[in-house]
Amino acid sequence: QVQLVESGGGSMQAGGSLTLSCAASGDSFGGYTMGWFRQAAGKEREFVATITRNGRTTSYADAVKGRFTISRDNAKNTGILHMNSLKPEDTAVYYCAADAFPFRLSRIPRDYEYWGQGTQVTVST
């Protein structure tokens, strides 16, 4: 099992940047695909980005492509989501998640077995 804790959320004006971190503990972080998801008030949880175990392959939702960057440092058991050019529609609770299934870059929340508690990101105009 792996435990995940997000940090770095906050309030930001549109056009600004934020960096979210996901600290992992427990099992070896490098054994999991890592994903970021978000959930806005009154909406379903949606895919943001995902990265393979070795960090070489990434995938992004169209809504964030070119603005967000996902990365990971397995030696430090940490995942990162850099968010640039933030928009009000990026406002949501952001979650990191871990998937133990090998060779899968899933965009489906139910494919991820482990989740953090979430961190709030609020973008104002």
C-alpha cells in the first residue's frame, strides 16, 4: 500500500502559477503509475494528468495540455504538478492517485487504488 498527501494548493489570480506536490509513503512509490485528478464543486472527478512509473511517458487532459506539467522523483517519493496560466475553470480540489496495474496510463478514477485527501486550488479573475 502507498499513502499519499497533497500540498501546495491555494488561491491565485488568473494567469498565475501554482505547484502541487504529492508525498508518498509506505510502499515503493516507483511501483505505481501516478495521476492527478480534480473535482470542482457539484461536478464529477475528472482526469488531469498521469505519468508512468519511470516518468518517461505522460498524458494530459485537453483542458490542461500546454499549461500543466506532471513529473515525479521516485528517489524522493514525490509527484509534482506544475500549473501555469491558471484559469478560473481550473478551480477545484486536486487529488493525486496511484495505480498499481503495470503498463497502464489510465484516465479513469476507478483504476487508481490509492488517493490523497486533496488540496484546494482557487483561481479568481
